[in-house]
Amino acid sequence: MISKEEHILLHAEELFAEKGFEGSSTREISKMAKVNVSMISYYFGSKEKLFVKIFELRMNESLTFSKDILANENLNEWEKLMIVINRYADRVKNLKTFYRILQREQLNNKNPYIAQFLHESKKGFLSIYSELIDKGLEKKIFTKKPRIEFIHSTVSGTIFTALNTLPVYKEFFEGDEDYEDQYFEEIKIHIQNILKHLLGYEEKL
Amino acid sequence: MISKEEHILLHAEELFAEKGFEGSSTREISKMAKVNVSMISYYFGSKEKLFVKIFELRMNESLTFSKDILANENLNEWEKLMIVINRYADRVKNLKTFYRILQREQLNNKNPYIAQFLHESKKGFLSIYSELIDKGLEKKIFTKKPRIEFIHSTVSGTIFTALNTLPVYKEFFEGDEDYEDQYFEEIKIHIQNILKHLLGYEEKL
Amino acid sequence: MISKEEHILLHAEELFAEKGFEGSSTREISKMAKVNVSMISYYFGSKEKLFVKIFELRMNESLTFSKDILANENLNEWEKLMIVINRYADRVKNLKTFYRILQREQLNNKNPYIAQFLHESKKGFLSIYSELIDKGLEKKIFTKKPRIEFIHSTVSGTIFTALNTLPVYKEFFEGDEDYEDQYFEEIKIHIQNILKHLLGYEEKL
Amino acid sequence: MISKEEHILLHAEELFAEKGFEGSSTREISKMAKVNVSMISYYFGSKEKLFVKIFELRMNESLTFSKDILANENLNEWEKLMIVINRYADRVKNLKTFYRILQREQLNNKNPYIAQFLHESKKGFLSIYSELIDKGLEKKIFTKKPRIEFIHSTVSGTIFTALNTLPVYKEFFEGDEDYEDQYFEEIKIHIQNILKHLLGYEEKL
DNA sequence: CATGAATGAGAATTCATTCAT
DNA sequence: AATGAATGAATTCTCATTCAT
């Protein structure tokens, strides 16, 4: 059974994704969640605190996301990198709603708490890429040393642009109903292909 | 000499970039532009019309953007592609402010006029990529046929993510004051590198 | 105990009667009703909806007004006609405030909903007059057949002009404080007198 | 050749008739008259002074209206009364626009100058009716002495209600395009008929 | 714990008028 | 004498939040 609080939160996430923070009114949230307006202040303190709560919820879900992978001794660096990126792509696809909010917030830089969050999260990815690539080079799995920023810009950028532009792609290429799912699978391979090239990685037989 | 109308428009662009459409109040715009609040309605009709005006202004600036390049008979497809992409990257860098607004509007889909604009603009890029790549393949300049969507996702995504994440990169890699300009020059080469790989293009000596 | 909503409505009616819709500001209404300005939007949605609400309230009060009289088998057509007109005159006198608004709205034709309302209401009176006079002629109670429009113009016109011009009459003829009440009683007899003449009706002994 | 001032005035009259004083903005007036907004303040001082100017213009046109008739020794009182009333009806019909404004202003009582004007005008009619009826009774042309207020209420009321309700009449009785002109001619006879009855006047052969 | 009526600050816009030219 | 750009007061309405129950 879902709690009333969570119920509000999920509807709020949806509305924030669609209309942004300022564009979403507490009235509309409360109408969608079919609760009284005052419930938002009651449960979360304020509209802004509700917003932050959504962030915390989703971000915490992915906190332990990569640590275990990095620590796994049965995987080599290329495999680890692929798992991190594939999981990331899946996550973005599955939490479309939330990642819309996140992208907007990246542009906003308004709420300092969230800004900090995003900042750290990005630095986290940069560290992971740094560590994996350095180790891979040491082990000679990788033969080229690219700028980490480029890796990040291309990986994240490709995933998010794919997500945001999908409807246009679908129309332009007259895709069927499975287009989206297929596209997201193939884009992982596309990224993998690019990374192989950038890192000079050769799959062994 | 800059007109009062243009003066307001430029300040509005800045604020919209920073806080979004809903997040920017006419009061604040007028305060920034040091004019009376009513001037916005007076010159533009409404806050929304001002917003659209900014769009029209910037988009019209880039209307004839690519047509002349495609028509140029002295360039081969690879060269054309590079020029289109490099110009795009430069433009995004130079009009940072506007492209923040544009990115947000991509997420919003609220104003139907602007939504249409963006939609067409994207389809325009897809056509250009399609045409150039097909011709390049015909002429055997390119040896691989990638999905056009992938090209678009990666090119646009890399540029925009670079733009948005630059402050984080700068901090993480302790970049100096020239970091930004250098980064934007190098990212063009990075994209070029990826495209060479994806298209199977080999530079002739 | 009167509700806050009704309280606002009554004060608004008064102000609308005095100054018209456009001439009455929400601020002034709220000041008169001693409530916060936002209460008007809160309770009624908008100033205009409040206005329409007043109309609906007063018009609904008089909906069943005439039907029961027309159906009464113990009254002849002359008696029915007199009751309809006398009730109308009384109503106009008792709801002076509302009928000021109504008269103005007749001149305005702005709000389509209200325009429709008034249109139907007038057609209702024309039907009643038509029916009663035709039946009265059939039964030979009436001996002359006047144009229904004339009956309507004269009956309604006399009542409303009396209402609007009363202060002038009172001053001109130096009426005492009972002048108004007496006048309204006598004007009913005056109308009756005219109608007897127009319909060729002879009271039987 | 019409002056610019008069040009504005006529367009303003039209708009005031349609939307009332508060409902008509100087911008709209200026747009209708195809002049700059500031012209209204420039020529008339203010919107309100323009409004009063319209009143003065139309009222002055009818100032000498009745005096000459009353003084005419070749007409008896009944004939004079008929001329006064017929002219009034014609005037109301011909200056529909202005009389819409006037009727609204009767309900408003806002501008004290205009209120005074209307007050005096009505008292003027009451005097004329008084004088003519008293003299007619002296001369035994009239055999009944009605209340002057009733005469006024019925005459003015019938004319104005006819004017305002004509569209409804036309629809209800499916009148053709000449309906309005015919109606206004017949209503004069209708009023004459009523007055004969009220004054006990018998036409001599 | 939960509600919903009520609040007042702030939003965008329209308005009549003024002022420099 | 005439213009039109510019003004700031006032308008209606929406908003997040509070408070009594």
C-alpha cells in the first residue's frame, strides 16, 4: 500500500517533469493527486521542499549504483565501463520523468542544494571514468588516452539527446511502436562503438 | 545606438536563460533593463510574445545558416559536414544564453509555436545529415553507413553537454581562464574524430 | 446566518447596480464587503462569474413566476394578465438594485450568456401576453386585438421609466416620503386602465 | 468637411453607446477614429470631458426643440402634444446611438454634470406636459385629468422600450427588413391612442 | 493527524495621461 | 498645432501558505 505522502510525491514528479517547478502550481499538484492543497505544506513543509524530496529519493536510489561494480574483481575495466554506462542509459530511460526534471535543474542552478547534488553527481562520473580509464591503460586494455571530459560529454550527451529527441526521430524515420525500445538498445551499442574507438579497445576472442 | 525595445529584449534573454520563462517575472526583467514594468506589454504585447520574439530573432539569424554550404560545389561532403557542425558548435558557444533557453524549451513543449520551431529545426539537421552522408557514400568518400539518429544524438548531445557541464569540468580538472575557449575548440576535433570513425572516412594526403 | 459568499454577492450586486460592471472594481467590492480582494476569485472564479452568479440567482427566483398563474383554472384571462403584470411591477420595485443591473445589461449586450438570458426572458413575456390575449379574444372577454409588441413596450416601459424617474417626479411634484410606495401602487392601476382600453375589456358588475 | 475633433467625437459616441463609458478605452476610440491616443487628451482634455462634450452637443441640438411649438398660436393643445411626442420619438430613433448612452447615464448617476442635465431635461418634459394638459382642460379639449408622471412614464417608457427591444420583437414576430421603420411609425399612433384615452380627447370631424 | 476556508503578496496587463519634440 | 513614445497607477487574478477546527 502506497502512503498518501508518496502518492503526492509521484504526481508532483510527473507535473514537475512536464511543466517545470515554477510552471507547476501546488493547486494543480493537489488536483492531480486528488488531495487538498494544504497537504503539500502539511507533509513536505513547502513546494520547494517537496521538490528537493523528489530529488533525494531518486538520487539515493542510485547512490550505491556504481560502487559495487568498481569493486568487482571479476570484471575488467572495459566490462566495468560498459556496465556503468548501460545501467545509466537504462536508468535514464526508465526514469524519464525524473531525468526531465534533472535536466531542467541543470539549466536552472537555482536551488543551491540541488545544484550541489548535481555537481557532485557529475564529478562522481568523472572520477569513475578517470579511474577506469587510467587502470585500463595501465593494464594495456586500452591503448589510447582520451580527455575524460570528452568521454563524459559524448556519453551523457548522446543518451540525453536521444531521450529528448526521440519523438522527432520517430516521426522523421516513420518508426513503429517498438521504435523507442529498440532505439535505446541500439544506442548503447552505438556508444560502445564510439568508446572502443576513443579508448583503442580491441575485443579479444 | 540600441533601441529601448532591443535593450529590454537582451536583458529578458539573459533572465530567461538564467531562470526560465515562468521563473522570470516581468518586474525583474524591467528592473534589470531599468525600464518601467509596463514597457514589456507596451513593446511586445505580453511576456509570452517577448519570449517568442527572442526566439524568432535568434532563429532567423541562423535560417540561411546551412543552405549556402550545402550548395557549394567546391567542397566535398566531409568538408561540408565539418563546416556545418563547427559552425553549429561556435554558434552554441557564442549564443550560450539563448541556447540555454532553447534547451529548456525542448523540455517544456509548452508554447506550441516554439515547439513547432524546434521540431522543424531538428528535422532540418536530420535532413542535412541524411543528404550529406548519402552523397558521401555514393561518392565513396564515406565507407560506413551509420544511423542518422545516432549522428544527431552524439553531435548535438556532445556540444550541449559540454556547454552545460563546462563549469564542473573546469573545477574538476582545475582549468585556467582559457579553459573554456580551448575546450570548445578541442571538442570540435573530438566530434570530428568520432565522425571519421562512424563514417569510415579517411583523410587523404 | 449568511455565508461569506452570499455576503460578497449582495454587496457586489449593490455596487454593480450603482456603477455598472466595468465601473465596479474588485477592490471596491471587497472593501464594501470587508473581505480580502482575492476572495472574489476564490469564491466565484472571476469578477465576471460573480456577475453572472447574481444574474442566475435573481433570474432563477422568478423562473416559476408565471407558469402557475397561467395554469390556474379559476382565473379568467384578464385576471391572469393583471396578476402577471402586478407581480412584475412589485418584483421590479422590490429588486430595484438588480433591475438596475438588468437594464444596463440590456443596453450592453456584452456578456453572451446574460444576453441570451434576457432575450429568452423577453420572449417569455411576449408568449404570455400572446397566449392570454388570444384566449381572452376567443372567449370574448377582450374585444380588441392590439399588437403584442405595443403591450410589452408600454407595460415594461411604464414600469421601468417610473422606477428610474421617481426621484425627479418626487422633486417636481414635491412628494412626501410615502410618495414612492403610493406611486408604485397607482401605476399598476394606470397600466390596468391603459390595458382595459387597448383590449376593449369591460369589467362586469 | 468634418474636423478631426468632430471625427473623434463621432467615433467615441459610437463606442460609448456600444460599451459604455468605462467599457470604452481611449485606445479603442483612437483606433476606431484612426488617430493617436494622445489626441483625445489633446482636443478634449480628458476622456471624461470628451464624454460630456458629446452630451452637450446632442442636448444643445434639442434645446430649442419644443419652445417654438408651444408658442405657435395656430395649433391646439392636442396638436402641440402630438408634435412634441412625435418629434421626440423620431429623435430617439434617429439618434439611437446617443440615446443608448443617455439611458445608461440615467442609470449611472455618476457624472454630476450630466446627471443635472438629465434631471433638467426630464423636468422640462414634465413642465410641457403640465402646461399643455392644463390648458387643454381649460379649453375643454381634454375631458380627463391624468397624473402627469403617468403620462411621462408611459410615453418615454414606451418609446425607449420599443427601441431597446426591437431586435427581440423582430425575431419573435419574424419581421422583415422594414419592420423597424414601420414599427416606429405605428408606435407613435399607439401612444396617440393611449393619450386620447387618458386625456379623454375626441377628434372632431 | 487532517482538513479546507481564508489570506495577502505578487503576478501580468491595461489604462488614461503626459512630455519631449 | 500635433505627435507618439513613455509612464506609473490601477486592474484582475493566481499563488503558496496559514490557521482554526
